[in-house]
Amino acid sequence: MPRHLICRCEETTVDEVRAAIAAGARTVNDVKRQTRAGMGVCQGIYCVAEIAKTLHAETGPPLAEIAPLTARPPVRLIPINRLARSRK
């Protein structure tokens, strides 16, 4: 049976999101904290709408009332040698 991914970056499935909701997640941020959905490279661009739809389907609030993901500045990967040079 194929897995339905909600968050491609973190490989979070719809079943994992539903389990988080069943365990008490009531916001997109709650789901993010429990599943890592929305924490990948795209920072939720592709998955937040799907998480919100799942929250709506499972708990009932209108989509317009579901708050979006709290924005965080993206983290950029830097080479380890750059860090080592900055310590000298």
C-alpha cells in the first residue's frame, strides 16, 4: 500500500499527521512539533495547506480559522571549514 506523503521534505505521512491530531494536536504548529512536517527545506510551502485540510477534516474548524505555520528564517548549510576559520 503506497504511503500518502503530506510533507515530502520530512517524509511525513497523512497517517502520522492524523495520529498527531488524535494525540491532541489542534494547530499546524502542534502538528509540526509532533511530526516535523513543515520543518524541511521548503519550510512548509507544499505541506501546510495539506496539514490544514487534514486538521479541518479531523477536528472541524473552518480552513479560514486555522492559523498558518509560524515562520522561521531558513537555515543555510555552511561548510565546516568556514566555521573552523571563524574560531581563529
